[in-house]
Amino acid sequence: MDIIINSTRPEELIDITDQIKKTAKDSQVKNGIMVLYVPHTTAAITINENTDMNVRQDLLNSLERIIPKEGNYGHKGGNAYAHVKSSVIGQSLLLIIEDGILKLGKWQNIYFCEFDGPRKRNLYVTMK
């Protein structure tokens, strides 16, 4: 399955939890796993806190401090920082489906991480 994500800012964490929960619920998988995969080198996917909106900005700010846009990069495409951030966060998640419901912790949501937007992105989903 291919989900389209439309980012609207150069960098942002987009909450896709409801869409992913619905995908799991609508599937025929009652007990199994779900794999989320981002097929882009300047985007990523992660799980983090869902109650304090500051957590998303804190993550982006922290990544900017350790992986600044202006750095001594060999890649001359102008977006080397986005490639590094993508690799640090990662392109995939493995999740559990139990009784047709996605298993997440009480304070967890799923975030698509855009590091070189705005762009139209793909998110691949498979379940077994």
C-alpha cells in the first residue's frame, strides 16, 4: 500500500497516527506486523510523544544543532543536512497489530519526518 504525504514546510514532523491506525484496522490482519517504509533519502519516520506539541519542535531544534543546514558537507546539492537527518532518524518502523488494532504506547504517535520540503512524499505500508 502506498500512502501519500504532502509536506508543507521545509522541515516538519507530520502526525500520521490516525491514518496508520485506520490502515491497520481496515486490513484483514488480525494479529501480525506492520512495516512502514519511507523510500526517500531526505525524509524519515519515527515514534515519539503525542501530548506535548513542543516535543516535535524540540526534536527538530536538536537535530538542527547537531546537524546544521550550513555545515562543511561534501555533497553539493544544498540538502546534505537533510540526508544526514534522514539516516539518523531512519526510514522504517516495525509495528505490532493485535486483534486488528495497532499497538502503541499510551504516549506514542507516529510522525513522518520531512527534512527537505515541501514535497509530495510516499510512505509504503505492508502487513502480514
